[in-house]
Amino acid sequence: SPIGVPNLRECQLATDRSVVGPLTTVQLNCCLPIPRSNVVDFTFGKYKATTKRLRMPAHKVGSNYIAKYRRAYELMRSLPQDDPRSFATQANVHCAFCNGAYKQAGDDSVLLQVHFSWLFLAWHRWYLYFHERILASLVGDPTFSLVFWNWDDQRDGGNFMPAMFLPTDSSLYDAKRNQANLPPTLVKLVPGITGNNSEIINQNLNAMYQDMVTNDNAELFMGGTYVTGTDLSNSTVLSAPLGGSIENGVHNAIHFWTGDITQPLIQDMGTFTTAARDPIFYAHHSNVDRLWDKWRYGLPGGPRDDHSDPDFLNAEFYFYDENGSLVKVKVSDALDSSKLGYGYPEVAADELWINYSP
Ligand code: C2O
């Protein structure tokens, strides 16, 4: 049966482990606030999109956009920790559903995990959807949109840590990043690749081509079946047999590349418990989300198909909305980003990896 929403009253410490270097285990409390009002069932009617949000590439937005973005995160960071809309709670949502704070709804011998399977793309889409709505409501601007970190762009300036996240006095800054990877260091879409810049660019394009173009069915690209009873406690970012190519490949690579390698778990971005404490996380996932749409509709050979198994479509998650209410959502409602009221511009540099020949 499909994954259901967990009982938030039964919460345990989350566990995280290092995947490189000496084994370090960290346990932390990322239990989520218990809602004071009833759970809201998501419908498109209740969450009407009044304006269309256009998510822009982080390296191309202007100073007014950045000022508003900073302001939004400043406000989010200033909310009390136990407010469901606070930055701390937002980060804990990721920790809680990725590091075993909750048991699966229908099988309490198994912990809930939203990575390493077909849930990955849809869960993160919903996560960004509500995160963006909260930021928009905090700045009082319904057009407020997340940016995307266009790390796959190997030609027009997207393949660096975006400048807007770098000033140390900004709400978009996070101290736990790899200081060796600040601009002008190019991103690496495969961990550990070496060579001069043109060799790195070439390997980055190859990685994009493999993850996006070669892996043309839902199983390979999105990930495999995860239902009630599926236990992924032995999966890690280094070995996730049910994980899709986009997750296991370029997505993980950016997490590793961004996190601070002097930290035992490559915090913040390099590990699930802390990844979403870095505002750059949401821009990273915005690009993953854009690439999902691109994979589905924008590649040669015509549209590709998402999973259509009811166990996929009917999986349910919890998120907090801009009113602090707990909302129950379904995977099937996440499959069309335009219905959710946002989209992405065409990115010309996509053609470089689409037309790459290995
Ligand atoms: Cu939930 Cu990029 O990880």
C-alpha cells in the first residue's frame, strides 16, 4: 500500500552517519511541532494560484530581487523556533523525514524515508512549494519566487556557487560550506573529478547527459518502488539501489560539493540532518525540480512518463503552510508544476548537455 502520513506524536531522535572518513554518528531532535488546529487536506481550490511564480536562475537575478530574497529569509529566521514557518522548523522537516524521526504509518517496524526511491522528486517539490509560499507571505508579495541554482549550465555562468548566497552578513549565508569551492571554482557534478576547467566542464556535461538523457524511464530516472513496509535503513547516499539517476547522481554531487569537508558529516549541505539549514539548499532543489520538468517534457523524443502506479500516486505527506497549518498532500497533485502555480524559464545552456556525445 502507498506511504501514508506518520503519527507526529510518535517522534524519536533522528540519526545521521558519516559516509566518508571515520564513522561518526549524530543523533538529534528534529521532531516537528504538533499542530494546534485540524489537518488541512490539500486541494487546488484551497491553495489557488493567484499569480504565476517564475523561478529565475540565481546567477541572473538583480539587486532588488536579492534584497527581497534576503528579507524573506531574515523574517523566516527571526520567527520563534517552534513556529512551523520558522527557518529552524523548515530545516527540521527535512531532517525528520530523512533521518528516521517517524515510523511509517502502516508499519511501525520501519522508519519513514523520503530519499532513495520514487518519492524523492515529489516530496521535494511539495517541500519547496510550501517553503516558497511561507517566504512569499512573510514578505507580503504573492509573486515571490525561489531562485534555482543552475549548476548544470556549463556555459552562461550557472556553474559556480551563486554570488547571492555568499555575503557573510546576509540571511542567505551559511558558514558551513566548503571554502575551497567559492567562486571561481567550478561545480563538480561527479564527486572527486579532477582536471583543468575544460575537463571538468566536459565531465559535468557527461554526468548531466547520463542522468537526464540516457535514463529515460521513470524507474531509472525517478527511482524505484517504495511502499509501506519497504525498509531503506541500509541505503546511504553512496549506495541507494532504489534511488533514481537524478538523485544518486548530480543531486548528491552538489550536496557533497557544497558542504564543509572539515565537518565530520560534511555539514551543512553534505548530510540530510543539516542540509536544509543552508538557504542554498532550496535553490539547489529548485534546479532538481526544474530538471524533473525538463526530463518529462523537454527532451528530444517527446514527453516521458512519470510513474503511474497507484502506490506512487496515492502516497501522502505532511507539510506546514504559510498559516502554520499542517497540510496533507498527495504525490498525484505534485506532478504538474503549472497547476501548482509556478514554472521556470527556458534555459538555453541546457542544449549543451542535451546534445553532449559521450
Ligand atoms: Cu532531501 Cu537534496 O536532499
